[in-house]
Amino acid sequence: MCSLIKIMLISLLAINLVGCASSKLVFCEDGRDPIWFSSPSKAMLDRGVTSYEQGNYSVAMTRLQGVIDYPAATAPQKVEAYKLSAFIHCISGREKMCSESFKKALQLDPKFDLTPAEVGHPVWGPVFLTAKKSSAN
């Protein structure tokens, strides 16, 4: 009887994993929430990124702040959250807050850098370069 229960549980687990192989998905193909398959901080970050990409900045900021405040979030996850928060602050005309977010990312990872396309952005590129220069001192 115990073997039958184990087989049923393993089968149920296998059925639940089908269609949700990637932790980068925001939603599984069958609509299930991927939080079951990744860490809570990864799921929060993924949702924040999705909201940012959709232009829903207020929701993105809430989700990104959740990553920043979450004790189990990794440093790279927090750095990404600070980076996107900085982008949102910059495009919203909050240059000081943008700079502070970049500085916090650089405190967590002094080697943090933007991609060439990101650093070339006319709004947040110069703010990042100034924050990076001041954090190096």
C-alpha cells in the first residue's frame, strides 16, 4: 500500500511539472503560477520585470521593492531590482532617487555595470555614470 501511495505522489508531481520547465516564465503554459517551481524572490523579481516591460511602473515598483526588502533575496536579485527601480525613477523625472537606486546596487555589487545599450540611454545613462564615479571614491 505504501508503494502505491509513493507511486501516486510521484506521478502527481510529474504531472504538475509538465508545461512549466522554465523558471523564466511568468506563467506556466497551463496557467499555473511558477512560484511553485522557483524561489519566492525569483518569482517576485520576474513579476516586477514583467510589469516594468509592460510599462506598469507603479506595480513594478511595488514588486521590485518587495525583492529589495525580502531577506532571502540574493544580492544579484536585489541589484536587478535596484537597477529597474532606478530606470523607473529616471524616466519619471526623479533623478535623485534614480541615482540613489544605482548607488545601492553598486553598494551590493561594486562591479555592477549596465549593458552598452543601457549605459547609452539618454535618460539614465548619465545618471548611472555619475553614481558609479561617486561610488568609486
